[in-house]
Amino acid sequence: MIEHLSTPLVWLILLPLVWATLAFCLGPGRGALLGLSGLGLQLLCAILLAVEVAPKQTVTHLVGGWQEPLGILLVADGLSVTMLLLTQAVSLPVALYAYSYLKQGQHWFWPLTGFLLAGINGLYLSGDLFNLYVTLELIGLAAVGLVVTGGAAGQVTAAMRYLLASLVGSGGFLLGVALLYGCFGTVSIRLLTSLIGSQAPLAVWLAAAVMVAGLLLKTALFPFHFWLPPAHGGAPAPISALLSALVVKASFYVLLRLWLGPFAGFVSPLAWLPALLGSLAILWGGCQAIRAERLKMMVAYSTVAQLGYLVLIFPLFGTGSHAMQIGLLQATAHGLAKAGMFLAAGTLVKASGSELIDGIATMAGRLPVTLFAFGLSGVSLMGLPPSGGFLAKYMLIDAALAVGHIWIAVIVVTGGLLASIYVFRVLRLAFLGPGDERQVALQPVSAVMEWTAFMLAVSAIVLGLAAMPLFRLLEGVAG
Amino acid sequence: MSYNELLPLLVIASSLLPGFIIFILPERQIVLRTMFNLLGAVTKLWLIGLLLVGVTAGEQYGFRYFLAPNMELVFKADALALLFVSLSASLWLLTTLYAIGYLEHAPHRSRFFGFFSLCVTATMGIAMAGNLLTFFIFYELLTLATFPLIVHRGTPQAMRGGTVYLAYTLFGGALLLIGIVWLNQMTGQTEFTQGGILAATDGISRTHLKLVFLLLIAGVGVKAAIVPLHGWLPQAMVAPAPVSALLHAVAVVKAGAFGVVRIVYEIYGIEFAQSLGLLLPLAVAAAVTILWGSLRALSQGDLKRRLAFSTISQVSYIVLGVGIFGTAGTVGGLVHLVHQGIMKITLFFCAGNYAETLGIHRVDEMDGAGRRMPVTSLAFSIGALGMMGAPLTAGAVSKSWLKTGALAAQMPWAIWVLSASSLLNMAYFLPILYRLWLKPLPAAWPHEEIPVNGVRETHWLLLLPPLVTAVATVAASTFSDAWISPLTFARMIMGIEYHTPP
């Protein structure tokens, strides 16, 4: 028994489940403290796992010692460890922020966040399609629950729309899983990858189509993004941060796994399709963010745009470039920067009492730490150096030009310029000269709220200077 | 890490760390802030002194670090880097002193000096960048660090100036980025190398190389304010005087001009660029800019605006020097990189003094100011005479080398352009000197803020920096053959780039 519990793999799933359940029983006060300590331990587990995976490239664990197909196989490679590290690194500061930010809604925040993280961690460690489906469903339900914790009418509407999208997405995914199981009698990704060759029968094509469509819907890739801005822009700030930084990445990860694994043999001629949608997402999301009047809506549309970059790597697979690494770097940089930006936006909205971008003008200059957090996150989102976002975009342009996809390079550069318009739209407010309305009282915000956002933003910048460990971690992953 | 790797990093850290500390310091900690500022500036000068001694003795200083596979951060403190680094560091010290006096009692000083230090850090990085990627990183950092300085006052004009500045520079940055990646695709590396990296490579389409050249030069040309990419510069002069001084003399426009130098000499190679036929168009663009800037300066009533258009014109002397193929032209361009900085910063310091002390912003308000502020006006006159290329000033040295170069390269039209520019310079500077010294004192100054105190016409911190740079303007010409003069250094660099002994 002890040996089964000695691996960090299991604890990454168990810990959030345990503290989520306890938090539900104990209530927000002690539950929050439990949650925060649990998150600290999870971060430690993720780091331990990274240390273990780095030399071996893959670590597996059979839960309870039962063999497949009866037991559940947990697999961790560089790809999953990177996402696990990102998840824990973002959720700890966000939870600290939430502890200070949320007044009502704490009661639901801790249990739901625990289940959400158990789902996300479980997803990254799953080695078979059915578990992926289960974790996707768990993530979706917990996320919808989190959106409604605010309790306002707009949030409920947004949550219902989100629920619908999420259920349709997982439904499509489950249909695909069933089709594949019908054809091959297994749901193991490893086995399916070797069974499905380049000559896929119609049923496999159909499975691939519904699964990819379902995942794109969950990832909110243009034009499936309709549910994202109201849900992410309307939820309380720490929840927006979790949703934008982590939740949409989970379904992208599954897409990546399938694309590089079971479907690799026959989907590559269609790689331009996600990339095309991604390009449109970058342009549309950027323009909508520029037009947005509410600050958090702007940040949410920025997520729509940034998700577009993730799928631009699809036509670059197999061209000898670091396409997968670029995608993961972009996912990590965006995760850190967007969490920082949503938290900073939440602080600005809370301090000024106004949700409008123009409404925070009176406050921006008076919260320098928060403003720096917003600005530094913005630097990474615009893809300006030095930042993780810059490295990802530079390498993306490099890889695209290497195979003559000039249009990808143009889209990436244009997206950066669009981002600079909406980021500076907010930043410039800090420098506005003293006006009459300057004397409006500042609602108190805690130092924890200011500094957690700042730390996340700084890590997005530091990632631009210390990305080599990430590349080494991802070296052995097939792609 | 060895000493020779550490030294360039310390040069960068000596302004980066004070910058971080200043951001954290509370607004009222004036003494501590000033201390960190000056400590950083003096340390930097000392470190650069060490570098200068080492480089003239033939030492190699550099640092390399992998950001990602195939993406290397490279610093290299070579002679060309030191030319720019020493200029920036000396003028940073002076400008910091000036800014302390200028911003006394002004709000948001922590923010101001913090970004000021970042701005200088970016300039150091640009100067010591060892490849195009590193250059680009600091080039963009400079954009980010200068924006808060330009909009510092927060007035509607300042906000407009800042927005225009961002629009131009971010767009230029995007062009530069594409150019860099494209070039990297074709050559596999973009390290700055004496004599260039392209001459040795075959099988690269010449058309592509020309297109990349266009992208790169357009990218750096935005900051160098080459016509028609100059629109941001007159708008950005709404910034406080120390910022304008730094922007026009060492930071932004100089970063652009320095980029042109690095790209032409150490990426394309001057001889290869000539064989591609790229130098003539560059020289023509510079000539157009020189004349256009001077012509527009004529009609500006606002003193700082007039100086801004004058900068557009003067910075392109450097580009012209690069575009003139031949050793003398190179020396002229490189030496003007330093000389223009010293002269233009003098003028902006003085313009700031008039504005702060007497409330003078327009040229027609300057009547008789020479009698009220003789020291400032003397410094201003020396700077202006230098710009015209009068004998015994730094400007004369630059112009004579440029003209010799143009003659040797058989580009007589360039001589005409330079002469015409000198005439235009006179046309917009002499009336100011006439007003300063020969017009009678007005009944009252527009807004006299600092009263006369004995022989002290204004705050001593405002007086000292322009005086030093004015003296330097004369010294750069009088002692142009000294071992440490900008001219000696420029000739040394020329020797390296042309593979000929100096």
C-alpha cells in the first residue's frame, strides 16, 4: 500500500480531492487554509515529478497495482509535467488572491476549485481516452459551478451558456471515444496510436471529427469562442484567472495529444484548418478586445486571441522545428501572464468600483504594483521582449518562415500589434494628468491581491530568460 | 564566470539595479534616490573606464547565454560598442544631475527616475548587443522604457505624443523582427562580425537580401527618424526637458542610428553592401532627411520643436556617413554619433533652462535672454555654432570628414547637401543667437520662476550640465587628436571595419 502512495503522481490527484471534500465540510475559514496548504504541497509534488521525469522522460503508475485494462494507468512525460507545473504554479497565487478577494462565495470557491484541480491534474496524467473524458467532464462541471459563485444574473446566464458548450463538447468527445472503442476495443492512447495507421476507416475519421470539434468548442477556438467572453469576463477575478489560464489549456492539451498520437497518421493534411481558425481568432479576438468597454471583457477577448496562437503550430508539426515546444511555451507564458492580468484587472475594478476601462482611470496611477503587474503581463501578451510570450512568438515566426508559411508570421506580428493597442489603452490611463475626479476615494485592496498578480506577471517575464529547462523537459516528447 | 564575461553584465546592471531600487523607494526618499542614481551613474563610468583600457589593449569582452535552442543572448563590448556606451554613460550622469534640479518638487519622481534608469539600461544593451536578436530585445525594451517618460506630464499633448511614438516604434519593431528572423533563416546566425557575415555566404538570393535590408533599415529608421518615418519625433518633444535631452542625444534616435551602423558594417559588411548597391539609396534617404529636417526647422516658432526638427536633420549625418563608401565617410558618420549627442544635449539642456527659469518656450520670447542668463546662452551659442559646423567646434570635425568622404566616394552631391544643410542651420540658429545677445531685454519674462541670485542665473544643477557639454563640444575639436577623443576612436573602428590599418 505504501509504495502506491509514494509517487507524486497519485498525490497530485488525491490532494485536491481531499482538501476539496474537507473544505466543503469545514466551511470557508479552515477550508481555505487547508486548501492553501494543499496547493503548496501540490506544487511540491509537481516539482518532484518534474525532477523524476526529466532524466527518464516517462513515468507511469498503475493505480492500486491493478493491470490494464482493469486498472487505471497514470502516465507523466515532459508534456504533462509542464502543464502540471503551470497548473500548480498558477493556482497557488490565484487561491491566495481569492482568499483575500472573495467576500461571499468563499463557501463554494474552495470545494469547486479543489475538484477543478483534481480534474485538471487527472487529465494531464491520464493515459486513456475514457479517463480523459471523465476528467474533462469533471473540469467542465466544476468550472461552470465556479462561474456562478458570484451569484449575479449575468453570471448565471453566462454559466448556462458555458454549461451547454461544455456538455456538447464532452458529448462529442465521448461519441468519438465510443466509436474508437468499437473499432479497436481499447481506449489506451498508446495502443490506439499503434493500431491506427495512415489508412483510417470512415468510423475513425468520424471519431476524429467529432472529438476535434468537441475539443475546439471546449478550447473556445474561433468561431467556437462565443461562450468564453461572458463566462471569463463575468466571473469573479480569481475564477476568471483559473478559467483563462488553466481550464482552456486542458482541452487544448487533449487535442495536442490526439493530434500527435492516435490521429497523427491521417490528420496532418488538414493541419491548415485549425491554424486558419487560430489566425481568425487572433484577429477577431484582438479587434474585440480593442473595442471592449469593460476591463475584464477586454482581458477575456485577449484570451480568445491568445488561444489562436496555440493552434498556429499545427501546420508546423513534422517540419523539423520545435513546434510542440513552441506551443507549450506559449501555453505556459499565456497561463502566467493571463492569470496575472486577470488578477490585476480584478484589483483595479475593485479599487475603483467601476468595471469600465475609462472608469479605472482615476485609480490606475495610485496602485503602482497592480499597474506594473498589468503592464508586465501585457508585455508578454504583446510578445515584446524579454518575456515568455516573446520567445514563443519569435520561435513561431522562425518556424513558420522556415517552411515558407509567411502568412503565419504575418498573423503573429499583426496579433502582437493588436495586443499592444488594447494593453496600452489601459496602461496609458496611469499617466493621465490630475483631473477633478482624481479625488474619488480608493476602495481598500489588500497587499496580497497586489503582489500575487505581480508575482505571476514577473514569472511570465522571467520565463523569457529561463526557458531552457522547459525545453530540456520537453526534449524527449514525441512530436 | 570570468572577469571578461562579467564586466559587460556589470555595465548593464549598474543602471538596471538602481532602476529597480528607485521604483521601490517611496516618493519622499529624495536623498536615498539621488544617492542610488548617482552611485549607479558613477559606477557605470568607472566600469566603462575599465573596459576602455582593456579594449584599447586588445582584450575581448563578451557574454553568451542561451534563451532557447538557437536563440542566443550575446553581449560584446567592442570598440564600436564602447563609442556608444561611453557617450551614453557620460551624458546619463549629466542628465541625471540636470533632472534632479529640473524636477525638484515635481510629482512622480520615483517613477520618472526608475524609467530613466531602464532607458539607459536599454541603451547599454543596444550598444553592447552581439547579435541582432539581442539588439532587438533591448531595442524594444527602449520603446517600453521611454513611453512613460514621454507621457510623464500626463497632459493631453503628452498623451498624444506618447501614442504617436508607440504607433511608430512598435510598427518599426515589428518590421525589424520580421527582417531579423528572415535573415536568420537565410544565414543561420546574425552575429555582429567585423566586416559583416554575408560576404562569406553563397547561394542566398540577392533580392531577398535587399528586401531584408529594407525591413531592417525601416525598423531602425523609425527610431533614427529617417524621413518619412520621422513623424513621432516632433510630437515626442512634449516630454520634460531632461527626457528630450536624452532622447535626442543618446537614447532613442541614437539607438536607431547605431542600428544602421551595426547592420551595414557588421551584418552586411560595408564592402558587400556596396556591391549589392544598397549604400546609394541609404545615402539618398539620409540626404533627403537632412534637408527636410532643416527646412521644417526654419518655420518652427516653438524652441523645442525647432530643435526636434534639427535633430531629424543632424542624426541623418550619421546615416549619410554610413552611406558614403570609403574610410573618411565612415569616420565622419561614427564621430558624429558622439558629436551630435554632445551638441544636441547642450541645446536641450539650455532650452530647458529658459523654460524653467524664465518660462520661455517660443523663439520670439528669447529677446535679450543672453543678458539675463549669460552662461546658459553661451552654452546654447556654442551648441548652435557646433550644429552649423563652425570652426573650433565638434560639428566642424564631423562635417569636414563627411565632406572628404563624399569627395573620395565621388558623390559631389553629398557635399552640396552638407553645405546646404549648414546654410539652413545658420538660417534657423542665427536668428536665435541674434535675439539672445543683441535684442533688448523685454519688460517682463513670460513666467519667471527662479530669480537671479548674485552671479547664479538659475539653479546650479541646471547650469552645470550644459556648461560641461559646451566645453566638451569645443574640446572634441581642439583636442581631436588626443588618444581618448571620439575622433581617435572612430578612426580605430574604421580600421577594423575596412581591414586596413588606421
